[in-house]
Amino acid sequence: MKNIKDYDLNDLKEELVNIGEKPFRAEQIFKWLYQEKVKSFDEMTNLSLELREKLKQNYTFCNFNILKKQESKDGTIKYLFDVLDENAIETVLMSYHHGYSICVSSQIGCKMGCKFCASTGIDFVRNLSSGEIIEQLLAVEQDTGVKISNIVFMGIGEPLNNYNNVINSIRIMNNPKGLNIGARHISISTSGLVPGINRLANENIQCTLSISLHATNNEKRSSMMPINNAFPIEELMQACKDYIEKTHRRISFEYALAKDNNDNLEDAKELVKLLKGMNCHVNLIPINKIENGDFIKSSNENIMKFRDYLNDHGIVATIRRELGSDIDAACGQLRRTALNKH
Ligand code: SAH
């Protein structure tokens, strides 16, 4: 059976017409799902009992169970959700002065194989559906009672490798009759899938695009991110330039600093050369140590030097505040954790 949260409003209208209902019922259902945030068809009290029964027969509701919840000293909460098929995914809620942000997973496992990331080394299982992406937000809001205002696709998985479901979930988030979260408050982060970036440029969605760059030449980038062998830096940068030209939107470049690997002034110089003249922003992330990982965090001093060099040479750069590292909820620390039901 299909999950009712997999549908954008227009598709839901079509679905309802197909089962002999009036399209405006879709708007009512959307309101129950995304504004009232109910957890069952029975709570949709302005629908007839008959329609509620029909919905139950045709669609699942997909409420995730919380398997585990860990709270960091800084208020960050990491959830392990049971996605109802023997699999589990992690989702993180972060609190900032401007509101609550959620870091959602887009796949169960990841195919990208980045050497510094904890989601690597676990088998890829499958894509999450749009409804499963949306459900992460709903389950966290239901559990905490907070209103989430920002969404980042920086959890487990490569969002552009699950393109259709991710875009469809953004339409549901974005829809004023859905979750009503402005696209500017939604960020997609990619390891650099060029065809996906090109497609996104034509999508007419105002979300923020983040590129996980992490290195400035092909040799170094390929040693950290195998995807660079398929889409080398030149192709990636061309796609970014085309994206900016088409969308007039600024791109964020993520750069995780690892000691003696990509954090010296030579690297900063190369980065300036690469990004000069582009409408962009650089997010510097102190790389997080993962189990069995080779990379070590740069010193604070080096990170600040790196930032200052970029800023002094016309590239806007900030250091990302790390949240949740004490509960393994910071960037790159999320992993698909197998369910153990026995
Ligand atoms: N697959 C997507 C989104 C998930 S990763 C992507 O690659 O962008 C989210 C961000 O965390 C990416 O910028 C990723 O490169 C970064 N990241 C992964 N492991 C990290 C680590 N150990 N320390 C710091 N950042 C890390």
C-alpha cells in the first residue's frame, strides 16, 4: 500500500479523483497531515466515516517509532527511527537562535563512499520515499512540540541520488497548504552529482544548494571522495557556475578541514583561485573524527587562519558551529543502525 505522505497536493488530488472523491478532499487531508499534524485517518473529523475507511484501505499512514533518542549538552537531539521495514535511520534536531533546524536523511545507507564519513562502509539499502523524508520532521515535531523552520538534507544519504523523492518532499514542505516552509529555509547538500545539479538548476525551487567540496584539486578530492572520479572538479565547478547563472542564487561550499590534509595555506590559496568571482559562501567545518577514520580535526588556530585567508581574499567564509558532537550527531557522524528486534 502507498503512504499518504508520499503525495504532493496535486498528486493527492489526482489520487482522490481516481478513487471517486472530489479534489477538495485532498486539501482537507493535507491540512490534517501538515497543519494539524494528526497521526491517524480517524482524527480527520471533517471527512465522512466512509471516506476515512476508504483511505485506510488504500493508504498507510507511516508513523515512525522512536527507537532511540539522545540529547546533547548543547540541546541537539538525535533520533533513531524505525522506518517500519527492519531498517532504521537517524535524524537530528538542532536549536539555533533563529529557530529549530532539522537534519534529515534521504537514503538508508549511502553509495558515495566518502572516506571521512560515518555513513560510508554500511551497505546501501534503499532510497527513502518522500513521505519517509517528511515523516522525520513530523515525528520530531510531534515528539518535542517545537515548530521546525529550517531543513537541511545533510543526514544519511546523497539527496541528488534520490532526486525525485527529495524534490517531491520539498514540494510538500514548501506548499503553503502543506508544511509551509519557505524554500529558502531548505538546503540540499550534495557530494557533487553533476547531472543532479544541472537538473536542480531547472527546477524552479528556491532552495539553497550546498556543495561538499573539501579539496581543491582532483588528486586530493578523489582520495577523499570517490565520486570525484566520475565528476571531477572542473565539471563540478562548471555545473555550479551554470546553476548560479540560471537561478541567480548563491551556492554554499562545504569544506571540512582535516589536519595536514587540506588545511594549509596552499589549500586556501587554491580555494580562492577556484571560487574567485563566484556568488558563493564557504562553510568551514572542523572535520569530525569517525570510528576507524584517518582524518584528524584541524587545530582551531589553523581553522581561523584558513577562514581569515579566504575572507581577506574576497571569499566569504564562516566556521560552522558544531552541534551534537558528544552524541555523534555532528556532520558525518550519522550512520544507519541496524535494527535488532530479536
Ligand atoms: N551526501 C550529501 C549530504 C550528506 S553529508 C553530501 O555529501 O553533501 C552532509 C555534510 O557533512 C557534507 O558536507 C559532508 O561532506 C559532511 N561530512 C561528512 N562526514 C564528515 C565529517 N566526518 N566531518 C565533517 N563533515 C563531514
